[in-house]
Amino acid sequence: MPATAKASILHRVTGVALFFALTFVIWAWSESLSSPEGFEFVKSLFSGFVAKFIAWGTVTVLAYHIIGGIRHIIMDMGYWEELESGNSSATISLVLWAVAAVMAGVWIWL
Amino acid sequence: MVVNQASLKRNGVQDFVSLRATALILTAYSLFIIGYFLTTPQVTFEAWQGLFSNLAVKVFTLAALVSMMIHTQIGLWQVLTDYVKCAKLRSVLGFILNMMSFVYVAVGLFVLWGV
């Protein structure tokens, strides 16, 4: 699969994933603001692997959706529309995403 | 017009602009929240509640939620029209997903109201 195709399908997959991830995000946000006990409960969840993984997944998926989105807006302005530049920008987006995913992992686990 | 029916009373240019305008708001909001976590050494309940009791943050949060609803209405419609060929199933799925994003906005509104 060419880089442009990967970039395209990932933008869709991450968009759909983000939509469902919002269920967890909005629940955790609502619970954490409900009372000091609710806040402590959500905080205690984040000491466990599952909540950390969901948080990492959400941030990582958001990172790609934003990177891909910025690439799309640049393409709307008429740049990177040729085969070569399109493939390069797609590859760079994927590399940036990998870096962002590692950084998010370091941030959440360390 | 047939075009209007196909896009649920919206048109392509409006979708194009709305998708991008809401994307900018959502990106700004995402960076704001990530920035808050990165720059706040210890997020306590008081600090967290203080953040969302700020009127400007409430407005920004609601703007982000409404943008999310518009953004997902367009984006999920694009995905559904490409992959779900059965019109009945597509309509039902679209309805459910749009309801979900409405629920997100409604929950968000009432949470903000109570902070």
C-alpha cells in the first residue's frame, strides 16, 4: 500500500476511533468534575494499565488525526498534490505520528 | 433537489467549509487541554474544577463540543456513504451516530452547567 493510501485510511480509522473514544473521555471528564471523590476515583483508575492504555490510544489517535488534518488543509491550499510530494508528505506524517505516539507513551507511563 | 437529499439537506461546499472550520476549533481545544496537563505539575480537584468554572473555558469547551458534533456529522457521513451500501442500514447507523454525538454535547453542557 502506498504511503498516501495509508495516510488516507488512517485518517478515517482514527476519526471513527476518536468518536468512540469520546465516550471514555467525556465520562472521565464528567466523573472527575462531579465531586472530590469522583476525581479521586478517576485518578485511581489512571494508576492501572487499562485506563492508561485508553488514554494513550486516544492521544495517539488524536495526534494522527490532527497531523493528517493539517496535511489535508495544506493540500487544500494547492500544495503536495503531485505523486512525489504527496507520497513524501504522507511518509513524513506517518513518521511524525510514530514520534508523537512514543512521546505520548513516555508522557503517560513515565 | 437530489443533491440536497443525498447529503441530508446540506451541500458539498457547506460541508467542506464546516469540516475545516470545526477542525481548527477542535485542534485549538486539543492543544489547550494537552498544554494544561503538560504545564500543570499537579492536577488537583480544586485546580481541575477551577479550570472549568472559568467562563471562557466553559465557552471554549462548549464550542469544541458543538464543533465535534458538526465535524462528526460530516465525517461519519462520508465514511458511512463509502462503506455501507445498504441505504436503510446506512440511515439507521447515521441516526444512531448522530444521536451519540448529540448526547456528548448534552452531557457536556450539563457538566459545564454544574461546575
